Amino acid sequence: MLEVKGVHKTFNPGTINEKKALRGIDLVLNEGDFVTVIGGNGAGKSTLLNMIAGVYPVDCGNIIIDGKDVTKFPEYKRAAFLGRVFQDPMTGTAADMQIDENLAIASRRGKFRGLGIGVKRKEKAKYREILASLGLGLEDRLTSKVGLLSGGQRQAITLLMATLKKPKLLLLDEHTAALDPKTAKKVLDLTQDIVAKDNITTLMITHNMKDAIRVGNRLIMMNDGKIIYDVSGEEKKKLTTADLLKKFSETNGEEFANDRMILN
């Protein structure tokens, strides 16, 4: 479902601020894979997601989604293949629009939009049913402005919007990092349910090692723009945070310096 072939990216080349963000990344995700990505600050995790999404052009290499080479596609064209949830709950929704209006925008992605009733009665019934499955009571608040919701409620709405059209690939950029632990767990559990139900191929960045081990069928570790560890199946299930820290030290020759990840 996703092939990243020999992708390099350098920011501010030839200047004092030059930063080699990705150094020849090769990555393949099969259909239905749920891959968690961990690594210290500046490892290249978010840059990798941004390159896949088309936010930045590649210096060299190729990005292929569902057999289609999208390397030259601008961000808006790649949106037809992708769903994305950001770290900030305020991103990804229209705060001044109602919950049902936000969901209607997501359901019309890639379709012709003419003049007509914004949200039809049949659609409202469908959205009410979907929202009820969240267990957050939002099915009775269809006309509430999204900007008035809590961070967890808003992130749940964003997740629904990102997966409503069953994307070829779902990109999750630390989408629970800004939430309190209890809410983060609820949103992550919801993520697992949606991904499993629709068999959505998913790439999720996280700073939480326990979540990285617990969630998904595969884990990759990045450092200095490279993938330094790739584990899946039974081997992944048996991992501990101590194993990951040890693997980083062995592979990179230094201690893991990211305090936030260690504390998590």
C-alpha cells in the first residue's frame, strides 16, 4: 500500500542551517499494516510523514501509494489517497462549523460540490449513528460548534473525518500527545477500533514507547534521518521499553537522550 524508495531530504542545503532530515529512507507497508514509529526529537519522524503527504518535495527517491507513483503530486492531489490526524486537536477541523457540517465536508472529499442543502436529513441520521459508536455523547450534539468541544472530543471528530472515506493510508502524527493520559487512551483505543474495522493501512508516530509496543503489528525506530530498527509479529509483542532503549544504544552507539520518551 505504501512504498518509500531511497528518499532523501535536506533543509537549507549549503547554509549554516543545513539539516539532513532523511537519509535514503526505504520503507514498505503492506495493506492492513499498522506501523508505529518512534525516535528522538529530530530523528526524521514528522518529516517522513510530511514527505508522504506531499508537504515537502523529495530531493530524490520515490513515494508510491497503492501502486501509484505520487512523488510529483502536490499535497492536495495526494489528499485523495490519505487521511491524516495531527498532534494539535485544533488542526483538521473547522472550529466555527457544526459537527455535522465538518463530517459532511469529509464525506464529500474528492466529489463535485455544487449548490444545495449543506447536510441532508439522511446524512444526519448516518452521522448520529457513527458518533454514537464513540460513546462520547456527541450524537446528541450534531449542531454544536466543533470549537466548543474538548480536546479529546475534537480529536475523535478529526479521526472520524480522516477515516470516513476509508483512505488508502492513514497518517497519525502524535495524535494523542496533547491529550491527558485518560483521554489519550480513549482516543488511541478508538483509533485501533476504526483501523481494525476497516483494515486501514496506518503509520503512527508516537513518543510513548509502551503505546508503540502495544499498538499495531509492526514498529520502526528512527534516528538521524534513518530507520535503525524494524520489528514485527511475535518479536514485537515480546518487546519491552528496556529492549528498545538497549537497541537504540547498540545501533546508534549512544544513550537515548529523549527524556520525554524515557519517562513515558
